[in-house]
Amino acid sequence: MFVGHYGPALAGKAIAATVPLWLLFLAVQLFDVAWSIFILTGIEHVRLIPGFMALSPLDLYYMPYTHGLITALVWSIAFAALYMAAVWGRGRITAFLIVTLAVFSHWVLDFLVHTRDLPLIDNRMKVGLGLWNFPQIALPLEAAVLVGGMLLYVAWTKPKNLAGRIAPWAVLAFLAAIHAYALVQPLPKSAQEFAATALASFLILPLLGLILDRTREAK
């Protein structure tokens, strides 16, 4: 899953208004940020195989540190703890829970679409429902998660100005456009090229959350 991961970030902002949306956008892609870095540094490994899955050429055969169940729980709690340590005031427990769930939601959504490449322990006991092999299910599911999150966000926030009325739908359209491009883009020349491009997108897209934070506020 790609843009669908931002659905839980938007829903989380609706519940925990004090948590910056840009941080939630980063949180839901934290595993893939780390994965991209680990691919570039040779810590984890992937093969690019055309047609490996209907919607993905990635054979993710070794990623125990970023997408294992146990390590996913550790990443989730650690990231939320770092945020909580840096923030004081009311609602810290709620913020901790929302950030933890935002990070871990990535693993849950990946479980739905990945083939059996998500290890439960070390690089063993791999799971995944493989919905990426069924585009007629995976694509509507991803759209539903993203749009559902945006609808919750819009329902629980209000625009500060005219830009705030337009921004949610502009962000939604932009995410849909880059997802459409990701589905038809040429196969990268190497895993490192794919990882570098992915890392750039994961670090740039939180700016969309910043735009929404600047133009909308909690009701």
C-alpha cells in the first residue's frame, strides 16, 4: 500500500488535534523510510521482478528490521515515546496512543496487500494476504482507507480561510495522481534507485500535512 497509509494519519489528526499532521504523515511511513535507508545501505534486501505481483514488482525477501511484527511494535512505541518526550501539556497519553497506532497501522495495511513477506520473528514465519494480486480488491480498498481518513479529518476540523476549504481535496487529488503514476511508471533500473526515489517521496509528502495544518484547525 502507498497513499492508503495516509488515511490513518488523517484519522489520527481528527482524534488528536495537538499532534502535527506532518508528523503523522511521517509516522505512517516510518517503516518505509527506514526500509529505503536499509536498502540503500545493504542492511535489508529486495529484488525487482516484473510481474512478481499484479500491482508490485517487489520481492521483499529480507526486511526483518523494518517490517517484522516484533520490530514494528518496537518502532511504533519508540517513535511515539520520542514524540511524547518532546511534548508537554494536556492530552499527552492520547497523543502517545495515536502516534503509536499511526506507526503500527503501516504493518496492518501492508499485511492486507503484501504477499507472505512480513516476518513474525526474525526473517521467519512470514505472513501477508496478497491482495496486490487482486487489483479489483486492492485498489478500491486503498482508496477507501485514504478517502475515509480524509472525510474524518474534514468532519473534525474547520477551515481557517479559503485555502482551508480547498486544501483537503487538493491534497486528496495530488495523492491520487502520484499513486496513479506509481502504478504505471517504468520499472527502476535497480533496487537502490527505487529506494532513493521512495525515500524522497516519503520525506516530501509530510509537507502536505503541514499545508493542511496551516489552513485548517480543530472544531
